[in-house]
Amino acid sequence: MASSMLSLGSTSLLPREINKDKLKLGPSGSNPFLRTKSLSRVTMSVSVKPSRFEGITMAPPDPILGVSEAFKADTNELKLNLGVGAYRTEELQPYVLNVVKKAENLMLERGDNKEYLPIEGLAAFNKATAELLFGAGHPVIKEQKVATIQGLSGTGSLRLAAALIERYFPGAKVLISAPTWGNHKNIFNDAKVPWSEYRYYDPKTIGLDFEGMIEDIKEAPEGSFILLHGCAHNPTGIDPTPEQWVKIADVVQEKNHIPFFDVAYQGFASGSLDEDAASVRLFAERGMEFFVAQSYSKNLGLYAERIGAINVVCSSADAATRVKSQLKRIARPMYSNPPVHGARIVANVVGDATMFGEWKAEMEMMAGRIKTVRQRLYDSLVSKDKSGKDWSFILKQIGMFSFTGLNKAQSDNMTNKWHVYMTKDGRISLAGLSMAKCEYLADAIIDSCHNVS
Amino acid sequence: MAMMAMTIRNSASRRTMMSRPIFGSRSMSSWWKNVEPAPKDPILGVTEAFLADPSPDKVNVGVGAYRDDNGKPVVLDCVREAERRIAGTSFMEYLPMGGSVKMVEETLKLAYGDNSQFIKDKRIAAVQSLSGTGACRLFADFQKRFCPASQIYIPVPTWSNHHNIWRDAQVPQKTYHYYHPETKGLDFKGLMDDVKNAPEGSFFLLHACAHNPTGVDPTEEQWREISQLFKAKKHFAFFDMAYQGFASGDPARDAKSIRIFLEDGHHIGISQSYAKNMGLYGQRVGCLSVLCEDEKQAVTVKSQLQQLARPMYSNPPLHGAQIVSTILGDPELKSLWLKEVKIMADRIIGMRTTLRDSLEKLGSPLSWEHIGMFCYSGLTPEQVDRLTSEYHIYMTRNGRISMAGVTTGNVGYLANAIHEVTKSS
């Protein structure tokens, strides 16, 4: 994505200059390109003057969202969409949580108005989201040291933080894992924040390159931002162990770095909201100042409503107030104030003990289905693959995704031969896999792994 | 504001160049020392102050959100019905990056005309946006990326957030004359001079109808002249249309300026918002469109707009878009909507008339020729401050009155207060 952005920049020539030759105006101002079209009543002269946008080239399809589009176009019966990380039921249908339907009906009955939210979003939502993350009653919340702003899901929240970094830490770098979610680079590029990678994925073990990760974090200039996935790393599914998290916190503190958590799967990874927040809470215990971006796309199934938050943990309430005001200043010229619908749903669900309990149960169910399907895939691979390859990495991974270890050519084979749609980095979304399809998928993986290089 | 930001930037970079504080002190100091409190937003801050005021007489004529005659927010019947139809049954999958196709289709018809040839020829690059703000911001970013040497000409005055938007998109701004304080009307000569003097091929921001904050619009004849001059100068017209239907009560009439430009062959850009005319404020629903040469170019431009949206918010929110498509896609609901828009517009026009009559009865010299939700009262910031401190009347300090906040219950009080603070001037 980064390279395509750079090439776009270089092709943006002044359109007028390119088209000077094309425009040949006759002496009386008549334009030989003039076309006359008849509309219903009015005959319009549509002057086809050269467009200012002549030099604009087609943007490449998004590597993740583009997969679903390709899947839709495929007519083969066996096709399987393991591209975008959206939860599917066993019947491979999208799933709207019951508790969400309940909340929506409640909102409808109450006849809530549609007034603008304040720039920082719905207060009840901001309170709920910070408490979910840190635990209600946590010192950082009690002492008002967290600046929380409702954001446009994870993407929007990350973007607000990136803009804050660009404005107040000019020249500071963000370190992102290799690999990471494809849109992270776009976000930092468009926010003009420089970034580099820290080692993360080890293709040899299909596990975490922990030493490489620690080395690279140590190497980074003091005061760098370190982007960490709170749980269920996307795209690999490989998370540090609790002991490894402690070491990461040590080295981040040692180097005066600023941790920047992306928490898109709280509750969705292990099934437990608290367990999945452990890494973030560890850092909070240390008294560090850091960022956390949250999303409710997956864990509440609110994908399309774009609901999330950016939290900035500061060392004082005063700093938090100032930071919050500056985040608002960034949001105002982006979208003025955030959309209300998703925020109300979250606030209603979390604010009602019964609904909150129901949500936790549904989340456990979703996470449980994924764990079960993960196990079934592993079992199918082990029973079908006679090569003796160790597939246990699949069980060690967590969350919606699995890094299969397949390279681009092998991933292409998955799609072209087996009609299995996935991203080119070898990532499959287990959320899109049913028990019924595990065997077929195992066949596809085994074939791509052994017969394609 | 730019200067302050520069100072902050410089001091921050000086700080990073100095030797870092040692680890022990880190835990006591903050990364955020250099972060100053941001100034309150001049518009949204007014409502905050209003809400905090305990006076029973308080009046909010600040933010442009419609109120009924009891001063209460309104959710349109057509919206409630649409929500009933979609509640609890909809999927919540991600919309495409360009948003809801159906909603965009219906929205383009409103701006370009139901039978627009441009729509039939697929010449319009259009994406769902985060209301009007988001549409303007996407366009500003698009302008920056693909016409990096360009500037934007913005009217004086304009909605304050326009300046923030193009500034954060890093597009340099210039201004053009618009409001004539002496006549409280349009400075047409000043406007035309500025249009003429701008370098060929400049980008101009135009308010399609119900200019915010003045309420002063060009006449149809003036729009035609503006369009002709734009043609001669090969300028690019970007229309911000936030009040279609809301200004006159008739959406077709409110889009007249745009239709004139289209007839004259301009390739324009449009920001549309459903915040006011469908009362969907908090849902953040709107649309950005760019009229291109042909279908191929429209596809290309759309792909680039999506490319800008992806790292900002990935894809736009669903709920508001569903409401819009449900309403506009159903002839009965659409007809109900048109009725309700007319009711809102009529109430505002009625209030404007009542306020003017009340002021005239009191002997006030102010004139009230304006249209739409806002009007520029001509009050000075000091007079506005008096209105707030003495009468608990809240408005933005530029003297802009949001007529939507005026009711039969408070119009007398408002007229009296305005007269009191202005009669001596």
C-alpha cells in the first residue's frame, strides 16, 4: 500500500499543463469538442473541456476489501470467503447479535432524537468504553487521567491518534509489526507520520520472533511510538505470552517509548473481555502514558456502524483534558462529530446488566465457535497430511485469523484452483469457516503447501 | 491559529532534539506538556454554554439544528417509519468504501435532477460521506493530492469549519467578497471582481443555497452571471449544499444554482448533507460527488476518493444511509418527507417574518431580507455578549442567528432583547 501511495503522488501533474495541446478553441470560441445532448426539455451544450483530473490513475483495489468483491464475482459452488474478518455463523451467514437487535428495538421504542453528538461523542459510550478496557474503578479512570474520544471504529480512532502524533511529535516514528493489518500503513502515510517495522512473525516457526521484536524495539530512537496489538494479532493470530508481555513492557519503558495499542478484538480472542485486556492493563499498572484504539466492529458485530474509541492515558487529569481538546480539534475538520447510532447501541448494552450478560454470552459463543473450527481444521490437516508437517501452530494462534504460512503463489493457488478467497499474505479468517468446510479447506491447504512453491 | 500550531510544533521539535530526561524523571513528567488546551469551537461551544445555563428564559439561537415551535428537536415521521422498517432486521456488514450504492443513487438525483443525463451516462464519481463535513474534507484531500498547486477561494464569511477543513487538508486558502455589511446583502460587485481577478482555473467554494452564516443568496440572475464568468475563467466550482429543501421548502428550487452551472457545462463538485433536511444530524449522512468527463474517469476518480476514505474511517456508517435509501426509495415515504421538509422550511420562514415584524414594531432599524436557517443580524460581538450575559440568549459571536431556535414562545423576548442592545447604535 505504501509503494502505491508514493507512485500516485508522482503522477499528479498539473492537469492544465498536460492538456494544453488537447484544447483547440476555434476563433469565435467555438469548441470542436462541443457535443450537444438533448435532455428531457433542455438542449444542453456539454463542453468537453479537458478535465483537471486527466492525470488521475485508477487506485489499486484494497487488498482486504477487494477480496470480498472478487469472491462475490465467483460463480463456483465450492467457493469459500476467508478474506475479510467478519464473523459468520456455522451456516456462513452474517450475524447480528441478539443483544444488538434488542438494543435497537429499545432505542426505537424510546424514540431517541437524532441530534448532533458533541465532537467527542456520546458521553455514556465514552464512559462505558474506557471502563470495559481498563476495568471500572481503575485508578486511571477514577483519577480522570484518560482522554477518551468516540471514533469511527478502529480506523478512525487510529487516524485521530496518528494526527495527534504528527502535530505534537513531529519527526517521531511509529514502529509497526511485520506483518500488520494492511490499513495501518495507509493511516500513518496519510497522516504523514513516518513508520518502520519491528520483526514479529517468524516464517520458520510460524510463530513469534520474540528476540527480533525486542531487539528492534530497543534499537528504535528513544521516544518512538510502538504499535502493539492488544490481543489476537491481525493477520497472524500470534500473540505474546503473558511473560513476553512483561518483557515488552520492560523494554518499552526502558527506552521511553510510547505504547500504542490497537484493540480490535477485546472479548473476541479468548471469549473473555477481561482476559483480552490483560496486556493493556499491564501497561496501565506501570504508570505509563500510552494510546489505545478500540473497535466494536467484531465483538459487538457493529461493523457497519463504525463505532470505536481512542483513549490516551496521561500522567495527570490536566494533561488528559488538554489532549482531549486537541483530539476534538482534529476531529472537527474531519467529520465534525461522530455517528450516534452505534454509540447508543454500545451504551445501552453495557449499561444494562441483563443485556451486558447476554452480550458476554454471545461473545463467548462466537469465540467458542472459532476455537472449535480451529481445532477441526487442525484435526483435518493432521489426518489428511501424510508429510509429517507440524500443524500445531494453528492451535497456538488465537482470534479470528490464522497465518497459514502460505506464500503469495500458494495463496493464489488457493483461490485459482480451490476458490478459497484469502489475502495474499497467507491469512485466512476462521470466522468465515464452517465445520462442514474444514475438510475441503484442509485439502486446499495441503495441496497449495506441498504442490506449489 | 496557524501561528500557535507552528509554535507548538517548534517547541516540540526542540524538545526532542534536547537530551532526553533520564528514566527516573519520566514517571513524573508527561509527554503532553506541550499540548495546549484547544479553543472552544465557536459554534458547538455555544450549545455547551447554553446547556450549562440554569435560567428559565434561556434561548439557543446558536447551532443550526431545527427545533419545533416548542423548542424541541424533531425526528421526522418519515424517518421514524424508515427506522421501524429497518430496526432489528438489518445486517451490519461493512458497507463498501464508497458507501451505500442505493443511497448515493437517490442522493445524486436530488442534486442533479431525477432524469439527469449525467447520472444515466454514469459520469458522476460519488461516495457516501460523513455528512457535509466529511464530503468537504474528502474533496479537500482529493484536491490536495491531485491538484497540489491549487488553492481554495472561500467566501467571507463562511461556516467556520470550512477554514479548518481546507487547512487540515493543507490546501492554501484565499477569500472572496460575499457579504456586504452596509446593505446586509450580497456584495455582488465585490464577488464578481474577485472571481475575475483570480488566476484562471481556480477552485471556488460556493454555498448552493441558504448561505451559512449570512442567509444571503445570489438571485437566479446573479447565479447565471457568476456561472458565465466562471466559464470564461475556467474556474472549478465546488458547491456545499447543506440545506436543500430547507431554504425555500422546495428541493428543486434550492438546487437551482447547481442546475444553472450544469446547464452551462461546468464540471462541478458537490457536498450534500442530510443533517438538516432529513433531521439526521447525528447519523452523519452525506455524499460527495464530482462530475467527470465520462464514465471511465468517474470510475477512476471514485477509486481515488475511496483511497482517501480508507485510512480515515475505512467505510461510512450504515444506519443513516439506510434511513435515507428507505425513504427516498419509497414513493410514499419520499412524498411524506417532502411535506415535512416544507413544514420545517415554512416554520422558519414564518418565524423570520414574525421576528422582523416584532422588531419593526419596536422601531428597530435592522432589515431581514434573508433566507434559510440562518441570518446575519449585524450584531457586534459585544452586543452578542450582552445578549448572553443579560438576556441568556445564546448565539455565535459573529451575530449569526439560527432561526430554527426561534419559536412563537420566545420571538417576542428575542426581538425585545435584540432591540435593547442595538437601539442606541
